[in-house]
Amino acid sequence: LSMESQEMFRRYGRYTQLHPYTKLRIIALNSFVQDAMNSYIWSNTTDRYGQLAWLSETLNTSEANNESVIIIGHYPPYTTWSIMQWSKRYSVLVDRYANIIRGQFFGHTHQDAFQVMKGSNKEEIAGVAFEHSSLTTNSELFPSFRKYEMDSTNYALID
């Protein structure tokens, strides 16, 4: 990571980094700002620490620079432990920037699953958030991992 990304991660638990020699931007979210069990955020459940404003600005800049984006994080949006106001605002951004978001990848659930995110018209799909299983056997589930293949020209998921 660049020094700027490292500093952002130290201060806010999030960062963004353009993948070297490409037009692919990785955006890593601090998922704990949407965790309903995190009592430190109860006083501001819509955008604690300005992460959604930062995400909006980062996506806007990426769109202007003709970049593709991958979003990663620990907690997936729209789960029982997510703050709904945060998840709804996040889904508005996914819908708005669906043209540049190539993938959303999350963990925590220890299950191999995905979430289909509908667009504002409720008929089109705005995006898919992939949830990954775990490498640990502590959850009494089989450990596993998933490998994704992307097109090297447009960064679309192939497999």
C-alpha cells in the first residue's frame, strides 16, 4: 500500500489503492462502522466517521478517471448485524456506481453465499455482494476458499 493508504487505514480502518499499472481501484471498507453491536457508533448510525461520504467521493473520482472498482470489507451489508440506515445508503451508492463496481467481497458469515442488490427501480440488479466461507474449522463448517477470475481488460468477473 502507498503511504497515504497506510495512513488512512491507521486512522480510519479503511483505504483505497489503485492496483499498479491498471485502472482497477480497490476500496477497503471499515465494516465495524455498520455493526449494530458496536456501541461506539450508536450516536450516529447513518455515517459514522464519514465513511459513506468518503466512499461516494472515491467512487465519483474513480468514475471520472474511468477506473473500475472492487469493494472489500469484513461485514457484508444487509445482514442481521448491520445497521439498516447504513446498508440502505450503501446500496444507493452501489446502484449509482454499478457501471464501475466490478465486485463486492465480504467475509464474517463463514458461509459461502451472495447477496443480490436491486437497483432503484427494483427490477434491475445493481450488484452482487459475495460472502466468503472461512478457513477455520471453529465454526463447525468445512474450511474453504474461493478463487475468482477477472477479465484483464475490463475487470469483469469471469468465474
